[in-house]
Amino acid sequence: MVEGGPSLSNQRKKDTLEERMSDLKGQNDKAIQGKQEKKVNWMSQTGNWVELLDFIKFLNTNQLNIKLTCHFDTNSVDFLDITIKRDNFGMLQTDLFRKKTAVNSVLHASSSHPKHVINAIPIGQFLRLRRVCSSFEDFKMRAEEMKKRFLDRGTNNLIFSTSKPQKEVKTRFITEYHSHWELMREILSKHWSILTSDPVLKQYVPERPCVTARRARNLKDHLTKSFYPVNDQSLLFPSLVSKPIEKWGCAPCGNCVACPNIDCATSFVGSDSKPYKITQTITCNTKAVIYHATCPCSKIYVGLTTRPLKLRVREHVRDIRAAEKGETVEHLKTLPRHFKIHHGCDPTGLRVIGIDRIITDLRGGSVSRRLAQKESRWIWTLRTLQPLGLNEALNYSSFL
Ligand SMILES: [Zn+2]
Ligand SMILES: [Zn+2]
């Protein structure tokens, strides 16, 4: 932070001081009437410790009644309400940090806030303290200080001395909160005696249950939804898929004409026989997919589709079949040409696995571009360019 680098010349120091002091003066004409301490964060400073202290001393010789302090430490740092420090064993420890100028701002016990709010504040504050202090000794010390602050603000001493016994777990009647919730609770209390006359209910709920409200759906729940909904595996893989597959992978839907060409897989291999795991859930109906197609001689073609995978697979099958009729191979696309030359235009040897996908969300963005980028990456990773694979070229335009 401060070691190394060129030191500030006196002239530069003077300029910096004048610039910053004039800034402070402009902003704080009223505030600097009395003696004030200003906290200024020096964002960038070069030089060593001695020069830094010298610089602070120089800044403090001003006529503006502004005093600057500087704190530096190689073993601890104060951040918000925490002091993070290094102990003798090199481990990080945390402790509560309070500014020297901090005042006792605890809510006064005589405040008009609801009683339960005033009583709950100490509990919340001591819990926070326990989380902040990593050592129990620090916690005990800080807790004593905090207790004193609470007592100064009129908090009843009994709150600290009594430890509430844990309540017995009663039967809870949990329901979603709504405007009639209080009313319902009253009805339950009022007429509980009637309900206890039911011998079966009495057996299971001997005492009046504790009525607890669960959060109701709020505006946020109604107006927004997750961009990444959890896929329901039972919907994606109906019973026709006999082999149970892992959470992620590719599987035929079992209900479309493309299914015979789509494999059930959780991994796939590149031209170098290196295995890769599928980290998405892909079926015939998944849109925006990168797929991996192999022919009977195990050459790999990597392609993309923004439409459902089944449509693209059907197109490939149709093109391979159609290639049989044509005489020449020059005008044919890569896959049909290969199948015409080497595999007698038999599309049954075409095996397809969906290997990656783009999850489309409400934010939009160019799905085609993102897909094209993924496709290029996979072609490169799996080494599927000719002659090892069947892809003819690598398209870099999607990255531009
Ligand atoms: Zn299918
Ligand atoms: Zn082949």
C-alpha cells in the first residue's frame, strides 16, 4: 500500500494539501467553525511509513481547524463493525469494532416502541455480538460493555439475569398469513372447548395448538419468477426411458420420431476419446442445444440448434435419406455427404446426444450468438474439425 514507489516531493504535498483542503473547505464551511475531526480516506498514496506519517503531520499543520488521523496496522483491519486480526498462530480472528467517537445509540427503554420490540433488541444484539467475536473471552468482555450500554438506556436488569426456560414444543397449527388470520386465531381460542369434545382429535391434540403464520405470497412472488427454474425430472423423463439416468444428462423423450436417433447418456467423448460429463438436462424437446452426432465410423459432428433438438435431428435424418437420390455429392451438406460416401445413406447409424444448452431467460440476449460461441468452443475442445471429425470450419464471427 505504502511501500515502494516514488515519494512525494514537498511541492507535490503542498499542492495536494491545498487542493484537498480547498475541497473540504468548500464542502464544510459551516462544519469547520468549531474543532472538528475529519475522516478522509486516502485512496492512493505512495512512499514508506515514515513519509506517510510525515505527510499526515504536514497536513495537520493547517489553519482550518481540521485534524487528520491515520491508522495503519499489518495485523488487523477494521471493517464496518468488525475488527479482523491475525493471532499468534497466523489464524484470522474477529472482534467487535466501535469507533472511539461512537455514542450510546441503544433504543431507550422508555421509548414508545411496542414492549416486545424493546425486549427483543438485547437478544438480537447479543446474538450479533456472539457471531462477531470469534473468541469467547472477547465476547465476554464486549458483552459486559454492551450490557452497560443497555443499562445506561434504562433496560431492565432482569433481562440479563434471567435465562428463559425452553418452552415445551407444543402442537403447531401452521397456516399462511392473510387478513383474517387474527380472526381465525380468536375463533380457535374461543371454541377450542368444542373441538376437544372430539375424542379422536383430543387424543392427538390434547392442548390448544399454537397458531403460527407462514409468510404469504407477496408482490415479489406474484410479479417475478426465477430465471432458472428447477427442471422436473419426472416430466422430462417419462416411463418410456427404461434406464434410470443421473440428474444431468441427455435422454430421448420416448414420444417423438427423433427418439430412435437420440441416445440416453450422461457423458460423451471427443475425437481424442477423452470423456466429458453432461452438466445440463436435455431431451428431444429442449431448445437452444449443442449436440454431438456420431456416425458408424465414430466420426463426430458438433452442431447447434435454437429450435427443439428433435426438429434438427429429423432434418439430419431427412437430408441423409434424400442424399440417396442425388447423383453428385458436392452440393450436399457435411453429414449427408459423409453418410452417402461411407454409410450408404442409412440414417439409423446416426447417434445424437445433446451435450450443452443455453438456458433462455426473460432477460433475453442473443441466444444464437451465445450458442454459436458454445458450438465453436466444443468443436475446438472435442477436436471435431476435419479430418478428425466432421465439422468443416470453426466460426469465430460470434466472438467479434
Ligand atoms: Zn423424442
Ligand atoms: Zn462415418
